[in-house]
Amino acid sequence: MSTPLDSPDEGGTALLDRELEELIREETIEPGDHERFSHYVKKEKILESAITGKPVRALCGKKWTPGRDPEKFPVCPTCKEIYESLQK
């Protein structure tokens, strides 16, 4: 009978390392126009991001960590178009 310590590449920390790498790949923050536009995101996701530092995904698909006052920027045209299509 083997234990996890006998074969560390099959589980244990190796598995955790692979899972962490996958999470990091998924959480990659995209560069781009988020500096120039305000994006539409669910309010609860903004709050969660403020608490955890986890990036959010806007309606347009843009992923970033909010940190600027959205009132100072124009609304992302793609987010606005998607939001308006949802209201119909």
C-alpha cells in the first residue's frame, strides 16, 4: 500500500500546484481600455472584489481589478450595448 508521500507527483502538493497555476491563468488581468472606460459589472462582484482583491469580469468580457472612480470615465460602448439589449 502506498501513501501520498510515496508518490508526490500524483497528488498532494503537485496537485495543488497544478490547481493554483490554473487559477492564476484564469485570473489573468487583461491590459487595455479599462483605463479609459467604465464597465458594467454586477454590484455584488464589485463588493467581492473590494474585499478579496479578485478581478471582475464586465459585460463586455473585460477582466480587471476595479480601483478607480467610474464616474470619471465614459461608459464602455460594448458594455452599454449589451446592457441595453438585456433591458428589452
